[in-house]
Amino acid sequence: MWKWFIGPVVTGTACIAGSVYGRDAEQVAHKSPDDTYAAVEQALDDVPASGMTSLEGGTPTAYQIEIERTPERQLVVTMLFSGREGARAQFDFTPQDGDKATLIALRVHGDGAVLSDVLAGTRHARLAYAPDWILNLAARPVLAEVAEEIDRGEMAKFTGPTSAGEAQAQWEQNLSDEQRNNVEAWREYDATRPSTDPDAAAANVAASQN
């Protein structure tokens, strides 16, 4: 589950302007709000509530998952790394089609300072400060897969692609030529941008001079 939260940062697949795509992930499940909520809740409950991260080159970090529940309306999942909140995902459930379907809206927020520690020493360190719209955009394929499982009456699960390469392939296959060009432009920029939060770095320099 921790990889699902920070996976969009790790894979670096979502690189198109957030203003075009919106700042959340949305998907309709063709089940009642009660059934949809229950399926997503069960999928979250099936995930180990704690464990250790395992990113190549990084230091293993203890993580813990906490879930706040508002039955049939909202689930808020918080991911803690060594006791600090690194990511939060909010699921909102809205009735559609006379309660025959449910709109699932997912908003993901990441804390760059915490994620930078989790990703330190890995080749993805510079991606820790990716903005939230990137996390939300990259979460859409995962949410779509969950909704399809609910529609089929199967047990929903938050697994997603089994590797970063598969995640990137799934995301990129639906892009237009223009969007792919934007992705390449982002990658060129990303290859040269700093691996730390520039605002935090400037604040540290100022503090050291006082």
C-alpha cells in the first residue's frame, strides 16, 4: 500500500499540466454507494497496517496506515513514515443514477519533506516534491481498476501495476502525441532540477547566516 501512495512519485509518470486534467481522480462504479463504500473499505482493510519500505538504494523506513471512516460518504487514509505523515488519500462517495451508481473522487496529498527522507539515496530522490496534481493524475489508472473490479463483483484491491515500467506503460499508452511531447519536455526539465525543496534550502541558508 505504501508503494501505491508514493508510486506516482517513484514512477514519475504523470507529467502533464494539472490545470488541464483537474486536481483529483474520479471514477464511477456501477454499484450503490453502500456497496461501493464497503468494497473500497474492505480493500483498504486487507492491506497490512504497518511494515517497512523497500526502495533500492534507500534506507528501510517504518510505515503505518491509519483510516478515518464516515460510512457511505468518505474514507481518509493517512500514511505515516517513522511516525510522520507522508501522504494522505481522501475518498469521497457521491450517489449517481438514483443510487444505482457511485462517483468515487480521490484526492492525494504528499508531504515533500517526509517523502524526501523516504526517497533519499534512491534514483527517485528529486521527485519527492512533485505537486499533488501529479499524484492525483497518476492515481487515476489505479482507481479505474478498482472501480472495474467493483462493477464485476470481484474483491477490490489496491495493487496497481507490479513494476514502475508497467505503471509508466499503462499511463503513456493513452496519451496523445502532444501530451507525449509535453512529457518529454517535463523529463528534460526534471533531469536538471534540484533534488531538494528550493524554498526550504533558501530558508536554511538564511538561518545559518543569522
